[in-house]
Amino acid sequence: MPNNTTTGLAVTESGGLLEPLTYELGALGPNEVIIDVQYCGICHSDLSMVDNDWGISQYPLVPGHEIIGEIASVGDGIHHLNVGDSVGLGWHCGYCNECACCKSGDQNLCATAQPTIVGHHGGFADQVKADANSVVVIPKGVDLATAGPLMCAGITVFNPMIQFGVNSTDRVAVIGIGGLGHLAVKFLSAWGCEVTAFTSSEEKKTEATSFGADHTLDSKDPEEIERAANSFDFLISTVNVKLDWNHYINTLKPKGTMVFVGATLDPLDLGVMPLIMGQRSIAGSTVGSPAVMDQMLQFASQHQIRPLVEQFTMSEANSAMSHVREGKPKYRVVLANN
């Protein structure tokens, strides 16, 4: 059986530039597929892997885990995917399929799940190989050119809506209106919630309203935050910087939940009494299972939810990565493989 040679863009050392690399995908297993990559989003996690910020990078490294493409070939054991299907692939490209999490439908929590760009070449390439059960079909109505960020940023903010039972009648708030936050506002608004956006940018206050936010509050104004005490059933933080989290905890209603999806590296400095007295909860959330990813894509199709993206060609990947590194995108970047 052929080893399926392909070409990608790889870095060979920490912080290096992307350069062409030809490599073998390996023989196609019975439960695997090969995807012709059409589009691939750039996530900040790609930068973290390029720079080895987490100490787990292996070089040469082909980034890219917000993949949209077309099935090129399927293994003999695959019956739910066909050559030519439009599909997406996110942070994980395989699961153990044996642990309690996998068996209960929480594959995203599988301790030995295979990340798409950790010890595996990702989507800055002509093709990528993945286990078929990590691949989701893109429904009609979803724009392929802008769908890539849904596979990571989108599912990151949609998953906690499902896992923590957000209701359409809830009052909710989003901290930070960036690549994650703008999608959180769009999803929560379409869900039916009354949405408040926390941001210190006047420009982003206007944009958050255009995304569906009903209200905006200044994330750097303690008095404004204090006036929102006991307001929200659900609060999602998408930022990766340290804030005065005690102010935000107090904006939760009794039994409200605050979920962190932005990876702030600083310890959370929290007083326990507001949690105890209000029976409030603090939680974290990661990307979703394939089933929740499918639910997200169906919801995005029904409500015409699209990430706001800037598009570069794959040959412009180094410029695009610099653009992301400098914090310039509004709001996500997608590489087009054409």
C-alpha cells in the first residue's frame, strides 16, 4: 500500500520560519481518511507550538488544526464518509476509543487523544491524515472559506454552552471580544440569550453590538463592573491575561457559572466567600467531542454564523503568522490552499 507522500510548510526549530517539506503520511489504515486541505485557519496555539511555549513541540513541525477540506481517500472500514465529502478537522485527529471518556461520547477529554499538530503534521499542507471518527462533515449552508476557525475557536466557545446547560432565557456575558469572543457573542445571541460583552475598546463595543450583543460594559472600569453585580447566569472568559476575577465573580447570579476558555497562565486569585454564599461555580472548558462539533456546525448553518476572517494564501503563511503574532487580525486568519 502506498505511503501517500505530501508537501507541507514546516518549521525546523523553535520560532523558525515555515519552509516547504515533503513527507510521507504513511499507509492508510482501515479507519483513517486522507483530506485534501482547501483552507486552514491560524490559531494562537499554532504560534505556541511553533515557539515550543508548552515544551511539547517536535520538529519539523507542520502547524494547522482548523482544517477544511475534501475527502481524498478512505480506509476499508469507513462507511460514513465518502471521497468528495466536505469535512473539517480540529485540534484532535484521533482518539483511543477505549477509555471511559471515549465510550461515553467525551472523546475530547480522552487522555491519550492524538492532537493534530503534536507529533503529527497538521493542515499547513496539501493533505492531512486523520482517524475517521475525528472528522466531521460540513453541512450545506456553511461557507467553506470561513469555516476553518469554527473547528477550534468556534467549538471552544460552543462546547461550554452545551456542557453547562446554557438556556435561551439566560443572561450571559462574554469577557474579551477577539477571535474567541466574537464567536461566543454570535453563538449566544443566536441561542436566544441576552448577551453582554465586556471589552475596553470603544471600537469593539460597536462591533460586539453588530455581532449580536445586547449590552456592552468596560472591562477596565471597576465601578461599571460592580454595577453589574448579580446579573449573569453564565459568564465566559476568552482572554489570556490576568484580570480582577473577583469583580467578575460578583457579576454572577446565585448558582451562576463562570467558564474559562482563554488560557491565562497566571493563578486565579479568588476569594472563596462569594462562591460559597452564592453557590457560584468556576469551571474550564476545552474543545468539544465530534458529536458536539457536528451540533455546532448544524447550528452555525441554521443561523448563518460565520467567523470574521482575513484570508491569505498558503504561500503567504509566514506573513499570516506574523500578522497573528502581532495581534492584528480582525478577527481570525485563514490560509487558502489555491
